[in-house]
Amino acid sequence: MSNDIFTPELFAYIAGGFYVLGLLIINQVTLRLMVLAGTGFYILYYFTIATVPLWEAIYISVLIGGANILGLFSLLARNSQWAIPRAHKDLYGHFPGLPPGDFRTLVRMAKRRTAEEDIHLTTENAPLTKLFYVIEGETAVTKHGDKFRVPGGTFVGEVAYLMGQRASASTRLLKGAEYMEWSVLDLRNTSARSARFKLALDSVLSLDLAQKVSRSVAPFEAAWRPELAPYRATPRPPQDRTAETTLPET
């Protein structure tokens, strides 16, 4: 009776079903598990469809299954907390949404330092060669003549990096701050080799930029919240602004 139920044809249908379901699923782990199950049933099909097992097809299916298993383990390892380097484990919470494997790749390219003195980071309208992340401490920013400070926990140079343009502001890291720096060229080369890493990095930088906008301080807000005063832009003298914004007569 069981031989009438578990026929080679049934194995083929089940294998095909797992393949189709796997291709309909976006999650990579689930997809690989579905394909692996389908491969197993295809092996049963090749083993029972003829009087003599179709060894060539079985061997190929075993190789496909083995490659799938290796890829599955690699995927699980990349998304595992074990992928986070111990030396930088305290920073993982600073990069929300970044998979552990991509975080590992990112920090391996970084230099983590503490500023022994004020450090110049970027120059307004100059090419960006390095990207920075300030872990703790403040960054003094000068943009179009306005001066303000940015607290730690933010990137410096992310706008220029994302848009592929020159630095939008001059920045100076204050003494005692802890920071990380990356070569822009190294980041772009790694992003070119791995679309997954590029997408993850761009997402982190975009989130950081959005958080900066949400934390920006308007002049009237600083008036009734004195603790925000250091982060409010210090405007230029009125005559400077007039000189720049006056249009020529036509």
C-alpha cells in the first residue's frame, strides 16, 4: 500500500512544489531551506524512477544540495551575533539595521581612534577622501559661514559620500572625542564588489542623515531650551548675508 502512495511521481511533485514555494519567498534562509528540501525529494525520485538508480542525476543533486548547505551556513553566520568583532561589540547598537556580517566588514576597514587634540575632518567644497563616525564627543561645523556643533553618535561626510559630491561643510573634531574613519575609496570598492554591503551602508548613512534633520535646532527652540544652544547655528553678520543674496540689477 505504501508503495502505491510514495511513488516516484509523488516525489517529483513534492520536489517541484518545494522549488516553486522557495522561489516565491524573499527570505534567503527560508528559500534555501525550501530548495534543499526539494533537492532531497528529487534525489528520492532519481533513486526510484527506474530499475537502476539514476546515479549521474543523484550525484549532481548531491553537489547542488551541498553547495546550498554551504551557502546557508554562510548566510546564517553572516547574520549571527557571532560575526560581530569583540573589539567593536559596543558599537553595534550605533548602526541600527546593519546585519552583523556587514557590520564586521565595515569595522574591519575602519580605524578607531581618540582625538588627542582638535582634528580637522572635512573642508567645505573640497573632495571627500575619508568618512568619519563620531562615537563620543562633539564636532564643530562651519557651513556657508554659519557655525554650530553636532553631538556624538553621528557620521561626518555622509552627504558628500551618498551624493558623490564635495564636502558640504568644514568640520573639526574636538579634543577628547572618540571616532572611526574610513577611506572613501575603500568603501566604494567594497560596495562595488558587494551590492548587499552597498545597500546596507547606504541605508545606515541615510538613517543617520534623517536623524540629524529630526534633531536640528531652530533658533526659537534654543531660546526656551538653553541646553540646545551649542547646537544652534550661529548666523553671519547681516551685511554678509545681504551681500550674497542681493541679485544684480537687470
